Amino acid sequence: MLRVTSNMMNSQLLMNLNRNGRAMNENQLQLATGRKLNKPSDDPVGMTYSLRYRTELSANTQYQSNVDSALSWLDYNDTALGQVGDILQHLKELTVRASNSTNPQSALTAIQTEIEQLKEQLIDIGNSKLNGKYIFNGEQYDQKPYDFVKDGNNLSDTSGAGDLLTDPGNINFIVGESVQMPINVTGNDIFGSPSEKDDDHLFTMIDRLTTAMSTSDFPAISAQLDKLDTRLDKVVTARAEIGAKTNRIELMAGRLEDMGINLTDMQSKAEDADYEKVIIQSKIQESIYNASLSAGAKIISTSLVDFLR
């Protein structure tokens, strides 16, 4: 038969007090932090899920940032192409006006001067920058695609614009897991490439127009109208592609937002404490701990001397 000694009772009392104290402390810690997972030993399996949700949330946040950047780039491209389209429409109007053979040379010279200014404006658009990056020079966005030096306030010599080749590389944005989208257009896509110099390259077409106006060559002026229409169609097509990409990325933005909400909810279920439950458990553990202290005080105070009185 096991003999229960005072030392055994004291040891058992201290062990029970420590156990109840730890349980009460864990509940108080959950109330203070609002988390039921404060260290891996609280729930190893739950901690695994928590870390996984944190990783996925971090990736989702980066995807959302990429989506915002991609939308900014696409919006800026669309704005630039809209300006190009407006200039092309104005060029067409001027060309129609200049093709009238009743125009005197003075009228053609005035139109020629305006067209030269429009060419300068087109080159400025071709050198558009967003956040320090040239939007029409592909992967070489740190280099100016149409680099011409102006002589004071005079027009720069842009006669070689048709010979310039912009970088054909794509700027890709990762907007989701395994989802990568090119979001740029190049200067050669919009204004024409060197291989199109004899056809509908916009800058060489303008050069042909101004040359024809300087010599009152009305058939040559009229011949540029169809080429202007072809180039305008290409600009419209490029804007349509940008619009389609914008729509898809906006759909991705909505999907990422929903995914972020779902991941946050799952993370909350894995990590966050249930306050109502924890408060009830805390009160219960506090009562148990106080009862342990009360019972322990009675046991420890009783000794052999108490029975010799």
C-alpha cells in the first residue's frame, strides 16, 4: 500500500498549481494578443496552415501591386495612342485640304509648316515616359527611342526618323500565379518600322507630304491619303488590343481582391482567438486556480504540530 507523505502532497500541490497557472496564463496571453497561435507548440498543424496562408497573402499582395502598375502602363499607352490618332485625323484633314489643286503655293507652305509641327508632336509622343521609362522602346525603356536634338527654337532634323528601329521586346507583368501578360506596344508598331519606309511609315509619309507640298505635287499629296488611313487603322487596332488587355487585367484585379479576402478569412480562422470562448475559459481557469490556492493553503498549513495541541 502506497504511503502518502507530506512531501508528496506538497509536490502534487505545486504541480497542480503550476499546471493551472499555465492554463490561466495561456488564456490571458490569447486575450492580450488576440491570437490563439503565439508559438509553434500551441498548434503545430495550425501553425503550418498559418504560415502557408501568410505566404499566399504576401504573393497575392504583390500580384495586386503588379496589376496596379500594369493598369497604369496600359492607361498611359492608351492616352498616348489616342493623341496619335487625333493627330492622324488632323493630318488627314490637312492632306485633303492640300490635295486641292487650286491651292496656291503660299497655302501649301502654310499647311506644310503645320504638318512639320505635327511631326514634331508625334516624335514627342514617341518619346513619352512613365515613371522614368520610355513606353515605346520595349525592354530598352531606359533609352530614348526617337532621339533628335533641336537647334534652339528651330525644328530638329527628323528626316532620319524612318530609319530608327525601336526595341521589339515585350514588357511582361506577372499578374497572377503562372499568369504573365505583355502590356506594351513599340514605336515601330505605332509609327512604322524601317521596312515600311516605302509604304505607310508615318514619319516618312509625312516627309513625302512636305516634299510634295514644297513642289506643289498634288498627285503625290493625294497618294498619301490611303497610307494615312492604313496607319490610322493600325493605331485603332493597337488601342483595341490595349483595351482587351485592360479588361482582362481588371478581371484579374477583381479575382485577386476576392482571393485576398478569402485568404485573410482563412488566416483569421487559423490564427485569431475566439474572444467569447477565451473569456469564458479565462474565468473558469481563474476560478480553478483560486480554488487550487485555497485548497493548497489548507493542506500546507496542516502539520503534525496541529494534532499535538
